[in-house]
Amino acid sequence: MTAESRALKAAARPPVSVLAPRLVLGITLATAILWPSLYDPAMSAVYSFLSNSALYRFSGFETLQTVICYAAIEVYYTVKFTQSPSRRIDVRRPRSTLSSSKVGPNNPRWPRMRRPSRRVGEIVTYVTPLLMLDFTLIKKYADVSVAAIRQSGGYGSIEADGGVSASFLRPTVHNFTLASPLQLWRALPTHAPSSRRLVTELAVSLLIYDALFFFIHVAFHRVPVLAGFHKPHHRHGEINPQVTNQLSVVERLSLVLLANFALNIIKSHVLTRSAFIVVFVYLLVEVHSGLDLDWGYDKVLPGGWGAGARKHAMHHRDGDVGFAPFFCWWDNGLAFLDSILVKVL
């Protein structure tokens, strides 16, 4: 750990009570798991509305939802970043005293940030490969029959062509015809999940993603042939919310594919997927926000569980710590392993 990283770790703000958000989160999760019947009417009403909506049935819905969520959350944190200089974690010293006459502890220099009007190319780069997949591959969700999956993909009866599997591990290309030129619609489950199922699937999928990306992230840093794909993400000065999506196409696709795998491997309901996108994007932006927030998720969770913005800022400073995106357990294990290797070697 470098001296700058140690300074980042030591410069935390005085703790603020997180009792209120912990109570709200704890009560909500406990009641959702223990008494799902309390939430059944609301879950059914929400899912009925969504599943009958053409927009929700559109194959590109999750891509559009991700873009909209990211735009809203990143803009919020960017505004907060520019208006809260005292909360910025990784303020960099100006390169010359001449250019820093008006720069001080209460008025630090802003990092280089892009105007919204100049980020159209970033949106196109993100959306294009994902929409290509959306319009090419059949969507396969848990609790959806093979017949419904086949119909959404433009295939006929099972007797005529039995080559379509319900397993996401066997991707199926849409049956392109004049009547069905693109994979425009997705087959959805008939019924809503219980709140117990949604909360459980959401938690497990986040844990699986955190583990998967930890190993990929370590490889990006420690395997030379992969390092080039990750360099764009670290090409910045002070960490700020816009760094979240500063990714190569390869790394961006790896995030999306790993998130999909984490959801599919446990057969998550499509409504869980919709909730996952919101939570996932929120956590990604927060850890890259560069802000020491009173109610940051790492402070709301029990101590030592969440990584948070400060640890991720240390990662962007040091590059050899803090590989897991959301939680701490894998990094703690790697630190322990590294310490043993140092003693042995």
C-alpha cells in the first residue's frame, strides 16, 4: 500500500449514526423473508402491470433500463460531487502553485469531467453490442415454458423443430424470417415471485457477481496480456462518478455477462433481474463516486462487510488492493494469501 493510499484510509470523516437506515433496511428485509404474504398483493400488482406492458416485454428492456438507471444515478452523484468538496476522498494536489492560487482545502480543483453533450459516443458504445445481442439471441428466463420461449424466438411447434433448449447455457439464435426479422419480444413468467424469493435471489446474485468479478479483476491487474483491457478504467486523475463507465468494450461486456450469469445460474425471476439492475448500478456508481457519504452502503452494512467508495478509491490509487467491487471477504482472503506468499518466498 502506497503512502497516498494510507492517507486516503486515514482521512475518513467523523462517523454519523446509521441506525435509521439500518433499521429500515433490516425491517424491510426481515419482513420480506419471514412474512412474504405481507408483500404478495403489491408484488402481484406491480408484476401484472409490468408483464402486460409492451415496453417491459421488449427484448431490449434491460439494456434501456440500465442506461436510464445509470444516467439518473450518475448525474445525482456527479452533482453531489461538485457541490460537496469536503466529502471528496481523493483530492489531487495541483501540478503547479501558479495554477492553484484559488485552490484550497475548501475549494479543491475539479478533476477532468465530461459534459453530458459530449457523452453520446459513450452511450452508443455501451448500447450497440448489447442491443445486437438483445435482437439476436432468444431470452430464456426461469419459470417460462419451452413452448413460450420458442414462440418468442420465431420458431414453430416442438414437433417441427425440437432444437430449442430452456437452458441459458445453450444460447439460441432467433429464427430470422420476414415475419419475424429480429428478436423483439421476450417471453415472461406468468406469476410474480414472492418477496422472499426476490430478496434471496437478489442477495445471492450480488454475492456471486462479487466473487466472479473479483477473480476477473485480479486477472486484469496481474495477467499482463489482459491488463490492456482494464487500463482505460484507471486512466484518470481524482476518482469521480464518471469513472464508473470509463471502460473498454471488453471490460464492459464482462460486467454485463458476469451479472447475467450470476442471475441465470440461480434461475432468478425476471422481476429479480429488474431489481438487480437498479441495485447493481447504484452500487457501481457509489463505489466510484469518490465521496465519503454519511450513509454509504458500506457504513449501513455491518462493519467489515462492504467495500465502499473509500476502499475503491484506494484501489484506483494503489492498483493492488480492493479488487472486489462491493464486499470485503475476497480481498481479505487475498491479503492473507499474499502475506503467506511473502513469508514463504
